Amino acid sequence: MSRLLPRHHRKPPSSRRFASTVQPRFSSGTNEATVSRALAPLLSTSGGRWTLASDGRALERSFKFKTFAKTWDFMTAVSLQCKVKNHHPEWSNVYSTTSIRWTTHNPLGLSDKDVSMAAACDAIAKDFGELEPEPASCTARDLTDKAAAYATGDSCTPKK
């Protein structure tokens, strides 16, 4: 059984493994400067909602809608863009949530198609009434980090 260390023995949040910054790994032949400029505003670190996969070779995000029908409509609209752009995601759907992962398999890594399709997904989601995400402080990763760092109280409720 693991024991929590006293606060003065714990590593600060910036040094824990989840706080490290993943760098994009682009596919061969990609203009990294151009794609980086388009990628930056999509990432959660810059106010967007996309995150880089742990290996830096993919963009990931979940979309939530009010109903299954709205979710399906969103997926249909994205699939039409996939056909036009000849680029397809790895995705899954459970009721009102769709998770999408954009990556290029050959050559392996992020490409301009991944970034442009991620931006297209954001625009389509807005058109179909995507719900606002849960507060970032209540994500599973943040809850785990806060529990390890503070070990007292509910980490989703501000301390008084």
C-alpha cells in the first residue's frame, strides 16, 4: 500500500510526469514551421481543446453534444470532410461523446492534414452545438495530481 508523503517531501506539480510538455513529432516532408503556427492555437496550452498524444505524433480531443442524434450529425459532417480531404481519423463514439485522434500513418507523425482536419472538427462542432467542456480542474488527470499534492478535501471545490 502506498503512503502519501508529507507536503515538504513532495515534488512540486511542475516536476511530476503529467506536467511535462510533449513536443509535436511531424511526419517526414511536413513544413514544420507552417504547421506549428497552425497547430499552436488548437492546443489546450494555448486556449484550444486539442492535446498531443504522449508520443507527439497525434492530436486528440473529445466532443460532447446534448443528444446522440447531434453527435451522429457531427460525425457525419466530419466524415464528409474526411472524404473530401482523403484523410480519416481514429475515432470512437459513446452516446453523446465522440473522441477523435488525428495522425498520419505514412509517413508517421503529424502532418498539415491532421492539423487542418482538427481545425475543421472544431468549426463543425461549433455549428452542431457542442457542449462546453467540464471545468479543467475536474479532469481525471487533474484530480489525481491534486489528490497527490494536497491529500485533503475535494479538489473540485475551491478551498475557503
